[in-house]
Amino acid sequence: MRARGWLVALALVVPTAATGHGRSTSTSSVEVGEGSRPTARITVRAPWADLQRAVPALAASAPGSDAFGLALADRYLQESLLLRAAGERCVPFGPTSPAPTTDATHLGRSWQVLCAASAPLEFESRAFFEVQPAHLHLARLRRAGAETAEAVLVQASRRALLPEPGQAPAAVGSAFLDFVRLGVEHIFTGTDHVVFVLALLLVGATIGEVATVVTGFTAAHSVTLALGVLGVLRPSSVAVESLIGLSIVVVALENFIETTLAPTRRLVVAGLVLLVGASIAGALLGEIHVPVLALAGLGVFSLCYFSLLERAERPARLRWLVAFVFGLVHGFGFAGVLAETGLPPGRTAQALVGFNVGVELGQLAIVATLWPIYRLMLARWPERRPLVVQCGSAFVLAAGLFWFLTRAVGGA
């Protein structure tokens, strides 16, 4: 019966993981010049994978690999990212040019538009919502003589007004609460972060243990979120997203270690050694796009941590440690979303605090909703706790492996 339960969980996770992979986020900047009929430049950076979903003819193309693919991408972006003046669409003119992007999985494009009036100016994003309903578009909006505004556009709220000269950006919705909303949206659309937190809670026995796990994760990702957004440390997004998947694998294996006998625990450790060893070999051969030292460090930490669990009287009390260490990795994942806004220095602190508050609110909402239900279920069937933990961990393990392999192998 236990084996059948694992198989059912593994069978269910594949389509879930496939649709939950990654966070769909694009960014743009809009610079409007002076005059009664101003020109504006729109620059956008978008995930190539989302462009391929939105424009099926791009399925076999790489970012910027051929003129035909670029023409299709340009047409889609120009029809989906619109600037309007007095309700009338500003018309694209001139050539479309490449825009620099630090992420090889994104395409950057820039073009000019001509507006028939100078006010009011409104920016609208229709991009990718038809294929990614949870897509986030982060826009920087600026016109000559006015402050820069930042807008978070989602399917339910796709438009933002540009500030008038002398008008504060907060008046068009680019204040603290916008970044709180972005943090909440990010948690609920970032399936991997949710799965990681829930995996940590599967063996949480008391409120105190849950509190220490959540606190450890929060403290760690707050540190690396700040470091990433401020530009102190900004590791490769492919490496970060891949290691997030691997961190989920490790937590799932830890759950098996805590609920199985010694022979199975040895198999779990051997499986981790095999996975990390194969990943390091793949990285040396150029097939895995994660630094060798990062893979080796994560592997050594995990093995030392598993050894410590064998000696601990109450292993659940040590979960804050793994939550903290892997929370450092997840924080860089959070930072990648916020850094893409290209915030001016004066807004960084506001955005950093607001986004982090939103992440915590979303995280606490998930824990407060699901953990009591889980504890009630265990209280009703206490003898089935190992089975429940192992079935849930099989789901987590399959999802983590999927995310790690698809990101590490396909993220070049």
C-alpha cells in the first residue's frame, strides 16, 4: 500500500511540476520625451520561453538566433506593450534594436513610438497573460520633467498612468503597497518556494518547531534578497534557480531519513551522493550550468547535516539550520525578480522592504492555512504519520528533481 501511494504521488506531480516551473516575469522601461507630440522609447526584457508559448512559430528558435524569429517576437511585443496618449495608441516607427540583458534566457528589444498628444499618458501590458495567467510585468515609467514611477502589472490590473510633471510617483500607484503586492504575488506564483516551505513543515511537530523553521527561512532570504537587489552579490539566475530545485530534493530526502529505518536511510544518502556526483561530472563537462563549487558545497553540507541528524535526540529541532542555509539560496531567487525592475537608488529601500513584507505575508498565509489542516489529519490517524510524510515527500522529491534537472540542463 505504501509503495502504491508513492507511485500515485509521483504520477500526479509531473503535470503539476511542468506547469509550475519558474516564475513568469517580464520588465520594461518607458522613456517619454518633451513636446506636444512626444516620442517615447519602450525597452522590454522578456523570457524567451514565454515568447515561445505565446508565438508557437518560435518553438524551435533560440533567443535572437535568426531574423525571422526576431521579427515574430518584435511584432508580438509591439502589439502587446502599448503606450496611449489621450486614449490613442502611440504608433511604432523606425527600426527595433536589441537591448542588453544579463540573462541568456531572456530577449531584450527596444523601439520608438510617436504619440499624437502629450497627456494623459497610459501604459498597458497584454503580454503573456494568455499563456501565463500569473505573469508579472514590472514597468518603469518616466516622462520629461516628471519623477520615475514603477508599476506592477498583472492580469487583473494591466494599465498604469505615467506621472505628470510635478506629480509624485506614489499618486500613480508606485508606492510601498505595490511592492508588498508583488511579494505576495511572487510567493503564490513561485511554486518552488511554496513546495520548499511545505516540505519543511511535513515533520514539524509543534508550533515552536514550525516557528523556528519559518524564522530561519525568513532571516536567511531577507539577507540575500538585500544583497542581490543592492548589487553586492548577484549570482547567475540559472544557477540560483537550479540550486533551489536541488534544495527541495535535499529536504525531501531528509523527510525520508526521519521516517524510515537504517537500511533505507543508507539508500537515501547513497542516492544523494550519486545525484551530486553526477551533477558535478555534468558541470565539468559543460552539460550542467551550475558552478562545481556550489554543487560540491551543497552536497558536503547535506551529508554533514544528515550525519548530525543521526545523532540528534529530536531531529526536528535542527530544521531551522537547513531552512536558514537553503533560505540564503531562495533569497537570491527573490532578488532576481525585484532587481529586474531597474529601480532608481532612491526607491530601492522602499521596494526592498515592501517586497520582503509581501513575501512574508504570502508565506505566513500558506503556513497558517495548510499546517493546521495537516496536524488535524495526523491527530486523527497518528499511526499513519510516516506514510503521510513519505507520500508527501515523494511529491516534493519528484518536483525538486524536475526543477533541478530542467533548469540546470536547459538554462544555458
